[in-house]
Amino acid sequence: SISDEGVGMDAETQKHIFDKFYQGDKARFSTGNGLGLALSKRIVDMSEGRIVLRSECNQGSTFQVILPMGNP
């Protein structure tokens, strides 16, 4: 899991957060092209895992990566 105490995300932003090139907060434009979370999700999906997002406006966000247990 990775968490922050930032501005958080509203429900509409959360719907698109894993879309390629999506940048939810247009007012805070910064460098980058919106691929980081899309690529991360693709890698986790290929590993048959999932990413759980918990976020509330003005409360921060938590991303939890859940991967299946491998064969011993």
C-alpha cells in the first residue's frame, strides 16, 4: 500500500484514474503525461492482481496493490 495526505479525489476522477493520458486536476498541471497509473494497472492486471483505491476529497488517497500468491 502507498498513501498520501494530499487533496484526494472525487468520484468522477476515481472513475478515470487508470485511463491513459488522464490528469484529474487540470488546475495543478505539471509535467508528465498521465501514463504512470495506467501502466501500473496494466502490469498488475497481467500478474492477475488488482489495485484498490481509497480516496476522499481533502483526506488523501491510498493505493493498495494485491498480487496472487505464487506457486512455491
